[in-house]
Amino acid sequence: MVDVLADRTADTLAAWLRAHPGVEVVCRDRAGAYAEGIARGAPHATQVADRWHIWRNLGEAVERAVTRHRHHLQALIAAPSTRTDTSPPAAPSAPPRSPADRQDRIAMRTRERHAAVHALLEQGQGLREIARLLSLGRNTVRRFARAANPEDLLVHAGTGWRPKNLGAYDSYLRRRWAEGCTNAELLYRELQALGYCGSGTTVRQYVRPWRDGTPPAPTPSRPPTVRQVTGWFLRNPANLDPEENRRLQVLATACPQLAMLRLRVRQFAEMMMHRQGQNLETWMTAVLNDDLPELHSFVTGLRRDQDAVTAGLTLPYSSGPVEGHVNRTKMLKRQMYGRANPDLLRKRILLTD
């Protein structure tokens, strides 16, 4: 750590760089203020977009794409599994609720803001002016402007059911109970051997209702969540278990758009891992010819920052060490409970080992 700036504006960064000439390479995230400040304060420096932030932006686009095709996740319930399971077949679950059917407060507010932003865009207003008129952040306005319809913005709200800790072990517990093993402590130790990280109390509470009779009917099977499926697309195929690979193949077979999404994500990952930034333009051109509007938006963002992204996919620099300092800075801020001024925080960051 060499310094702590007072804020995150382009003017502050540009002034610091002008006062410290000689900077040759700046690795940064995708914030526009940083790009502008570096261009003004160190115009000859090479800007490098951090790969983790690029991959995170791609992950957000992938999640939006999976959400748009979430009705295909139902195919994963009907598809036969390769796992050996002696539990009775589960009843089919109800189809997931479409974002268009939501009438809760967040959904209504999202639709109202989307309509207001697009109405002002049609009047020729810029993003900065719209943000001022609606009292919204520029990034929020930009996100609403990019969305063709408000349902595309309802990604993180109600995207699926998340099982409880023991949900993944339900069929195993039922099978062992049917075999006559009703000792909760023994069941707990068996689950620990299978990777369960919860407590024995949770297991005892889970099986307690079963002691009054036969276990209740199993919970209807549900498709994986959008977040889970997004993880399958983004993880290294070598790190997926056979069942996850099988489910991913079922999705690719059921939906050509998801099959193409899988291919494009894998191509980008190969380009990033092997530092093949010279292939970025070819990849972006191919994506724009696909029926993947979410990746089109991602490509639009890459083109605005293409030189830095190409450098990030080519050069060895990254912001990894910086993130560790960020965590340490947050720890110091919490220790001070916000009662000290920035000067003291700066000293503690720079002078404390």
C-alpha cells in the first residue's frame, strides 16, 4: 500500500497520477471513473482490466440468459438420473412462476422505473440527466436502459427454491430409516462421512416426526435454481461431477440457445486462461451473430473498454493482491466504528504492519 485516496472520482485519481509520474501499468476494475482518471492522469500508461471482474461481468450475463430460459430447467426433473437411489420417485413439482406473473412490491417498482427510464430515453435524455431526474444512480439507470423489458431485471428476486442443509441427504435418510436404522446419532455420523457439515441436533430434529409413524412423503422434486445452473456454466468442466455434467448436457439438448451459451462461455474461459487476448475481437463478432441478447449486452460493455480488456486477457497483471488489501481496509474501518476521520484511517492503513 502506497497511498489512500479521499474518494473514487476520476478527478482525484487523475490528480494523484499527475503528482506521481512514471506509472507504466494500471490494473483496475471496470469502473468508468477509473478509466477516465487514468487516461487523464497517466495517458501513456497501459490500462489492464482485471480478469476476475471481467469474468464476474460474464457471469451476470450468463445468469440473465439462464433466467430467460428457466422453463427448460423442468426438463431436469423428468430426465433419468445416473445416481443410484432407492427412495420412491418424487412427484412432479409445480412449474416455476414466471417473472411476468409477479405482483409484489419489488416487481411493481421495477416495472415503474423501467417505464420511466425508457420514456425519458425516448425524449432524448442522457443517462446522467435521467439519474438526476429520477434520483437514481447512473449504474442503475444504465441497467434499466439496457433491459428490453422489466422482467429481464427480475433475476435475483425469487429465482428459485433453495434446499435446507439436509435436503440433499433426504433420500439417504429415508432409505436408512426404512432399513431399521433409527438412531439419530448414528445417522449423523454416517452423513458426516458423506460430507454433511451440519450439527447432530439438526439431524435429530429432522427425523423426530418420523418416530410417530412412517416418514412423510418426500418433498416434490424441484428443478435446480438459476444460480446453481449458472455455476455449472461457469465452472471448469473438470470440476463438475458426472451428474452435473449430465444435467448440463440435458439442458443443452433441450435448448439450442443454452447450448450455444455453454460453447461461448467455454471459449471465453479458454481465451482468458491461456492469455489469448488477440482472439477477443473474433469471439465478440461470433457472439453478436448468436441469439443471445444477454451476451450482446456483455459485448457492448467490452467494446467500450476493449483495449483494457484485451490487455487483461493478454498480460499477466491482475488485481488479486489488491483485493487482500481491500479486506484489510474494511477490517480497520470496522474496528474504528466510523468514528475517526479519513486521516486516521489512512495512517492505520499505511503504517500498520
